[in-house]
Amino acid sequence: MTSGLEHMGDLGKFAAGVQSWRKIIASVSDADARWDVFGNAATDVARFVTRGLDKGTAVDELFEIAQGQGLLELKGADRVQRLLAAAFVGVEPELVPDPLELRERINGRDQAKTPAKPTAASVYTFPDPAHIPPRVWLYGEHYIRGAVTATVAPGGTGKTTLSLFEAITMAVAGLCVWYISGEDPRVEIDRRIAAHMQHHDIAPADVGGRLFIDDRVSFPIKLTQSAKSTSVVFDEAWVNAFEHAIARDRIDVVIIDPFVAFHSAAENDNSAMDAIIKRLGETCARFACNIEISHHVRKPSVGMAEITVDDARGGGALVNATRSCRVINRMPSDIAQQENIPPERRTAYLRLDNGKRNMAPPGAASWWHLVSVLIGNGADNVQAIERYQMRGPFDGWTLADTDAIVDIVRAGDVRADARSDKWLGHAVLARLNLDGSSKDHFTKVNRMVGTWLANKLFKKVKLIDPEIRKERSYYVPMDYPEPRPEREI
């Protein structure tokens, strides 16, 4: 029995699409569900024939998949053949000219014939939701197969460093990743990769030939032509070369950095940005890959504290056309202060937010730390990146400390007012050996108490202070009885 990979070269530019279905089917554990997914794969691969794939090759690949996944034993060869025959009914190759030939004909006013338009709407057939193929997330609920994604940030914030780290990480995980730089020369990319490999203790053998690197010399791609007209004119020769490389090397993820270096359109032209992203989206769908663009933002206005995805050049058009769009901001000064990070080091800490994620649930921001690495040549200190774990207000705090605070609350007569000598925060300050007169320490304790209230370790109520016979705020256990005039606040 073969894996099917020996003949992937026969598929040409359709190899990635077939291989994607192979991975999806293999990921389904239930046999009946795997059969249903195989039916979806057969229908999709049959469409490749209309775009130039040899019909016999397509059938052979699907039959090999069925054999490799045990579907021949499960359903029998006759049933598999009937399913394939039904999928290919009426499917015939569409005569599509070579992109270079097509461009020459259009420039020569020999317009290609317009394909026949459909004459009827398609009635929707409801599939069993349990058998709908799952989305194929590649990395970090951002990179997804079959879609364009983006990361935006001001220049010099760390986009390239993050992109290279993620490219290496994905390659180590088994994905084929192609990073194309339109800005840095190859030698600088070499330095950056060396820094990450050294800092994260990664050996070339761990990458296993799955990392592909090009720069503005080795692959000087321009997706669009310079044109006087306002409409976007794609350079079909370069688009074709780009897609051919993706298919040839079975690329899972392409990272183009920075986006501005790969097209000739005005980035403040929303319609142009929309057209380019959608064209890249067609490539993603056709070759079952992800294309990640590293993108700049508009010049921030005076006093702007942080940027959002809406500050990306191209604005709403770029954000709306991508499936996931992240934004990088430097750590705010108040957070740096809470983390005890010196002001002069604050810019080395980054917050990564997904400002628009329409194919995954929203997630909390992740934090990153830029570090300087002296690489093996003994001369160059080069930037690398690592994840940063926020210490937060509970740095140095233990579960035993929390139990002690709960016991203090249960003992009673614990005030919620920081001006009182009976304030709960005094006990917290004492356990941490902190100074209550310090604004930073006071803020830390308040955040801790707020977290405990949010997690219902105890509650805040109004009680009558017997000494002054006035209502005051107290912390009490969650099961504390509340006779009048006590009331929760």
C-alpha cells in the first residue's frame, strides 16, 4: 500500500489541494464520517479537472486515498468506484489558456471568450453538520489553510522578527513555510534566522528542509503592474510563477514581508487593496495554503496611545478581505510599571491582539519579548523574540497565602475601605513584605483583591459599624447571612 505521496508530482499545481484533503480525511476518526468527508473530497477534486488536472490522475489519487484510509475495506471497491463515477459525471476539462498567452491576447485586443454564465440558482442541500469538514488551523488560531491573514504594526515594532520566529516554529512542527522578504537582503535574513535558532536551541535537522527563504533578489515578485489607470492590473506572469512555486514545493504557509514591496498599487486605495487581497485569497483556495501578509499602518495621530487593525494602510478593505488580522503594540507604561520593567526596556515588550478573527473565537492578547542574541560569528547582536509570561499581581503569591486571606475574612471584622486600619489589604501587604505607602504596591494589592472578588472567594457588603453606628463596607464569606440592614454591594 502506498501513501499517495510518491505520485504528488503528477498533480502539478493541484498537489496541495489533494494533499489537504488527504490530511483532513486522515484526521477524522469515525469511519462513517470519514466516508462522508471522502465524498466531499471527490466532488472538490473533480472540479480540478475543469481547471486542467488530468481526469485519470484525479481518479487514481482519490482511489489511493480511499485505499490508504481503509474505505475499500469499509465500503467495498464497487461502492468507492460508484462514488467516484458520480463525482465526475459531466466534468470535462475547461480550455484555459496559459496566463502569458492570455495576457498577450488581451493586450493585442484578442479578447478571450467569456465563459458561459449559470442560468439557474442552486438549491441548497443541507449536509449533516457532523460530517462537514473542519477548518484546518495551521498555527495559533491565526494561520488557516485556504485564507489570507495579516499582521499589522508600525515600522520597527517587531513584525519581521515575529514572522521569522513563527515561520521557523511552523517548519519545526512539520509545515512547509515560505518566507519572502521584499525589504531585507538575504544576509540580514540569515542573521535573524541564526539568532532564533540559537536562542531557541533549534537545529537545522529539526526544520527538515521545510523552510523556504527568498529575498528581493532571488524572488523579486510584483503581483501588480505599474499602470496609469486607476484599476489594478495583475502581472499574470509573476502570479503564475508564484502559484507554481507553491504547488511545486507543497507550501502550507507563505509569508510576504512587507506587503507594500509586493505590489504597485496605492495602499490608501481601498478598492485596489480589496482586489489584491481577494486575488491572493483565490490562490489560497486553489492550493489549500495560507498567505500571511506583514503590513504597515498609517502614520499615527498625535497622542494616539495604541493602534488597531483599522489603522492599517488600506483601512477597512484590507481588514475585511482577510480572515484574521492581528495588531502589534508596545507594552503600555502602566503595564510595564506593574511588571517592574524599567522604562528604558518597555519597548522590548509587545502585545499581540487579534483585532479581527472571523473564523475563531476571540482570544486574549499574547505578550512577547524582543531579545538581543550574539550570533555565532561573534560580531553581530541580532534581535530574536520569545513569549513573555505576564507576572501580574500574583507574582510571588502561593495557594497557602490565598487560604490565609480567606481565613482572615472568615474571622470577621474586615473592612473594604483602604483608609481603615482593618482594611484587608494590610494583611496582603504584610504577607508580601510590601510597603503600603508605595503607589505601585497599593495598586498591586487592589488588583489582587479585585480578582478574588471576581472569582467569588468572598464578597463585599454594607454593614453597620457598632462603634460609630454608621453603614460601612466589609468583606465577608460568600455564605455569610445578611440580616437587615446588611446588603450586598
